[in-house]
Amino acid sequence: MQLSSGPAQPEEFSLVLSPDTEAGWRTRVALRERFADSLSRRTLIDLTAVVTELVNNAVAHGPRRPITVALAVDDETIHGEVTDQGNPAAALPRRRATKSTGELGVGVVDQLTSRWGVYEGSTHVWFELPVRAG
């Protein structure tokens, strides 16, 4: 008989950033420091691209309040959230306009995640990113 401690608990990560032009850079550094040894290079590159894009959007379009990044990583999926405390009425039309003009913006998030969205009535963006091997 083999004893099991049950499913592994997700690895959690959180970061609070000042909404300035260095926020994206600080995000990349923090993600690399935290996950370089636990995620494949490909997954870390994808994660860094997605989170940096969302943080840069929060800096460019947010209310100049702290930005929160929260991640939960398990064996198969990274569940992530980026919150900028902004005005949700302004965020959704801007998201639609960005998608229609063909700009890269959220297209990066669309391409690299398995799903993503904005919680209704907020500027709280969530995403799921598959953990890839090697």
C-alpha cells in the first residue's frame, strides 16, 4: 500500500507594482527570479510575455494606482490575475478597439493563453496558461 499526501498544492506568487514605466521590467525580473528553476524555458517566456503585456496595459491605461499580479502554478496550468483598480467602463471599449485595429496588445495574451477575460464590472484581468514541457 502506498500513502499519498494528496494533490500538490499550487505554487503561489504575488507582486504589487507602482504604475510607472519600470513596472514591466520589474515584472520580468521577478518572474525570472521566482520561476527560472521550476518552469520550462518556453513556459517562462510565455508567462513573462503575457504578464508584462497586462502590466504595461495597466500602466498605460490605468488610474495610476498600484498594480497587483497574482499567480497560482500547478503541474498543468498557471492561473493568473492582474488588477489595476481602474474604471471598468473605460476598459472594455478600449479592449474591443484594440482587437479591431489589429494592434499586438491583447493579441499576445490571446495567442499564448488557453483562456482569459475580465471580471465583469472591473479591470481585473484573469488568464490561464498551460504549463509546457521543455
